[in-house]
Amino acid sequence: MNVGNPARGGDVTGAMQSYELPPYRQDHRYEATLAGWTPSSLAFRIHLVNADRCGLPSSYAFELVDDRGRRYPFSAAGPIQESTAQGHLGARLHDDSVEGAFAIAVGADTRFVVLQIRPVADRGCTAVDFRWDFQAAEPRPGAIGAVGSGPAALRSFRADGESFLKSD
């Protein structure tokens, strides 16, 4: 997802991406929102919707990797927000969110960051990468988010819901 570089005045707040995995996409959703920036950190909201342990933030390690390969651990800002939802054929889903930050100083020359979500114990859970490419200028006006079905399919949407970018 292309966003303005925050060190150059770009507003990254609210840049959200979502991966929905088949066969029942509404039952297997991973979302990450770049919620804020300071000169020394990037704040994120991570939202997981999935069955069993794969819907629990405690089943994953969250790490941010910058364009130079440096890795930054996630520091939660508070408790996990837990809830449940009803999925396909009545399946009970975890619908949990966690907010926190990575202690990364994004500079004017930083080209991108990748949020890596990796299962820590259950190999049946999905590993997901979310990438934000920092542009010198602001992205197209109205760009607010992306949804897709994995790294190969990414769509960005304007506030009115109309798609303006699709890459497969």
C-alpha cells in the first residue's frame, strides 16, 4: 500500500490493509491499521477474525521489518480487545484486536516497512505480511485502505468505496 512518508509530512494515520483467506473469507480475516506516527515509533491496530487459536493475538508474533532489514518487536499499548462473532454455518470466531507500537524511527529516506504476523505455536495458522510503501508525496486523495485475498491481490479504495487500484 502506498502512503506518504510521515517524516516528509505524509499522513499515514488510518492506512488499513486486510487479507481475507478462502474458503470462507469472512471467517479468516487479518487486518492491520497504521494508526499513528511519532519520530521514534509507528503505532498499529491489529485485528484478527478466525476460528480456534488462529483468532487469538497470543498465537502470533508481530514484528516490523524496515527497508534495510532491521527488525522491531511489537509493544502492546494495552489489553487485547476480545469478542466473538458468528461465522459461516454458525462457527464461533474470535474477533480480537490489539493496539501497540514498534520503536522505529522512520526517516525521510525510509522506503517501506513490512508488518509480519507469524504463528508462534499452531502451524495451522496463517502467516501474513502487510507492506506500506512510503512515497515522497501523498497518495491519491481519498485513499483509505486495502483489501485482498493474500499478498498477490491488493485493492485500494477511496472513501466512497470505489476501487482505484488493483494489482494481481
